[in-house]
Amino acid sequence: SRLQLPFGMAGLSGKRLGLVARKLDLDIDGMRLGRAGSVSLAGSRAITPGGNVAAAISYGDITAAGTGTVTAVCGEEVLAFGHPMLWTGPSSLSMHAASAVYIQEDPTFSGFKVANIDPTPIGTITQDRMAAILGVLGAGPAAGDITSKVRMLGKPARRGQTSVNLPAWLPEIAFSHILANQDRVFDGVGKGGADFGWTITGTRENGQPFTITRNDVHVSESDITFESAWDVVMALYTLEQNGVEDITIDTVHVDSVLSRDFDRYRFTKAQIRQDGAWTTLTRRTRLRLEAGTRQTFRVTLRSADHGTLRTVKSLRVPRSAEGRRGSLDITGGNGYASEDAFFDEGAKTSAVGKQTFDQILADLEAEPRNDHVLVTLGFSNNRGRVIDQVERRYRTGLVVDGGTSIRVRAIG
């Protein structure tokens, strides 16, 4: 059987590290997750036979690495571990000097080193084989950069930086990086709000660069630093697993302003203007709308601190929808399941499955913000596919939860 390699991540507490592993469903075969330390050492001079060496997936604010023993040094080449790190064959991990604090005995598996790791790469691990890993002293591998600027409202910002050597690990490391920086600034686990923006840059299969930028607002009743980090991670997963082009993500930058204030709008009522009066819509309502006509809707929201907000939106029923059935969906941007206050805060439109990478980028940029009210009128063909759809959005400034869905038929 394969040796279980102790795998450390510096930058997160043990409790938060476990939370990240559960959220991302990390099942790291052959590894035992734990904390790692970070310290400046003597660089390549510390690499000697019988000494310590670390192989890292990432380094910086979040150092994800395994530590082992140097077997032999031949010129610029370093043979180490006597077992694999990730067992990928060819590798692009970064190599780091390490200092063992003590040997932790393990009655179930083998003992392992508890170590501090120098955050500066001293070379590249080029081979990750069953018998050993092989590193070359010198420059580290090309890495994607994650940077963040996080502050409490009205306070100075803390800036963070993490380099990620393996593109497939970038979403997980980005989540850990953002959580670690926000935890340090927020200094606690609890409810609050976040004004959260991010920019992702990368390179497409044809060598052309791409950039996508999003800004949004978030609230949480229990853990704002954790919950606000999720949207950018989902965007990274969507890009990395797009199934259309082989892309490279070069940089991820996050700008976050946190507060302990908690407030949001909840959907309370939707109405339609008919015969000069407002008629309230419920789930039992069956609307018959004339194709080609303009219809006006009023949405009522309520907030504990900001009171009642009403917004009016008009949209035209597509002429091509005549005779078709569909639905009128009035929703908060934060997602909903029904007007019975069952809310799905993670409900977002998936961009995966589109035909081109341009469409994936466009869908990610066009996703509604959490503070939007969306009024969407859609009609389906006989196969249930939406073929005629119009939508209007209104930005409220606060996260909006809840909504309703009404059955509609377009008549002539």
C-alpha cells in the first residue's frame, strides 16, 4: 500500500481547514491534512543528504506542501522522499527548504515530520514517481498568482498573496487564501456583510488573454467570511472545467470590504397592473397575457432596517409566444425556492455546457447580483425548452431573498 504523506497547509486554523475540506469535498488519497508552519531558512544551502525538503502545491499566505527527507544531491538535482508526493509522474511542484520541529509518531501508519517551510522556492520538482521525487535547484515553476485586499469598513486593508503551481488546485487554494485573509481581518466567526469584487485573468487556447470582473454584495447570519468567498471559487471551477478550451488562469484578485452589519430585503408581494389597478399574484394565479402587449409588474420588498421598497418593471410579451405556456418568475438575486421563505443562497446560473468559451465568459459576467430583483417572463416549446424569454433587473443595494413563480399563457 502507498505511504500516507502528511500534507500541511499554512495560513488556516485546523478548524477552518477542516471546514474548507468538507465544503470542497476534498478527498486527498494517501494524505493526512494538518497545519504547516512557515519560516525563512538558508535556501538551497539547507538541501543536504539526510536533511529536509518540501514539495509545494502552493506557497505564500497559503502554503500547501509535503515535507520529507533528502536522499541524495547530485549537482543541481535533488532526490528525495523515497515515495511519491502526488504520484503524477511529470511534475511542476515548487521545491522549498524545510526545518523539522519534531518527528510525530503514528501507531497506525508511519511517523512523520512536523516542519516549518521556507516560503521562497529554491527549485522545481520535475518528477513525482513511486520511488521518489526529483527536484532541480534554481528557479521555481510558473505559477498562478492569487492576491487579495481585505478591510473592515473604515479600517486599513490587509493584502495577501499566494502562488499556485498546479492549475487544477487553483480553486481550492483560492478559497483557502480568501478565507484566511478575511478571517484575519474580520477576527471572528459570525454574521455580517461583504462588498466583494474579483478579477480573473487568463490565457486562452489560442494564446489570447481574457479577463472577467465581477462585483457583488453578500450577507450571512452565521459566517460571512466563509460564505462570501464562494462565488469566485465557483467561477474558477467553471473556467477550469469548461470542457471547451484548454485555458490557463494567470491571476485572481479579490477586493473585499467587510462589516458586522446584517440587513437584506425579503420578497413579500408581486402585483400586475390590470384595468387601472394593481392585482396581487399568488402561486395559484394563472395569467393570460396578450402576445405583443406591454405588461407592468410591481414587486414589494421588506427590510428590518430599511423598511419597505417597491419597484415597478414593465416588459413586453413576445409576439412569437402566442399560444405558448410559460412562467413569470420574480426573484431575488440571492436565489429562492418558493415564496414560503425556503431560500437557496447558492442558487446561481451555471455557465458550463455552453458551446463556446466566449459564451461561458458572457454568462459569468451576466449573472445577477445578489442585490438584484429579477422579473423574467419565459415561454416554452412542446419539449419544455424555453425559446422566448424577456427579463428586467433592478438593483436595490441590499441582498434580496425569496420570490415567486406564476404560470402564464400567451394569447392572441
